[in-house]
Amino acid sequence: MSNMVTLQPGQVESSDNGERFGRSQGGHLVQLRRRRSERGFVVTVDADPRPEVPAELLTHEWGAANAAFDRLMREY
């Protein structure tokens, strides 16, 4: 995987374990990672949260994590 800093807006990379990293259209880093201390996934964006779009989501569902990643890529 390339360095996350060099990702261009709209670019997404995935690791072998399914974790995803991308640069949103607005230039923010978006990450989907497996949680280490508990079962599940965390999706984050390096931006201030907005009421209509949170900047972090914790979930046990793989599908929900991927949907949140895609939304943060579009909305931030």
C-alpha cells in the first residue's frame, strides 16, 4: 500500500485484511479499521464532525462500516 499522505482526492486503497484508506473529495483522510480492543470496526475522517455527518462510526457490521466509509468519502 502506498503512503496515505500521497493519496489524491477520491483515491482509495485497501490492505490485505480489508482495512480501507482514502482521501475524500475535500482532501480529508478517511480510514476504515478493525477495532483492536473489541470486535468490530471503526470508520473515521480527519475533519471536524458535522451534525448531519459524524466524523467517527463504531460498528460490528462490515456492511455498515463500508457504507460509512463511502459516505465520508463523498460528504467530507
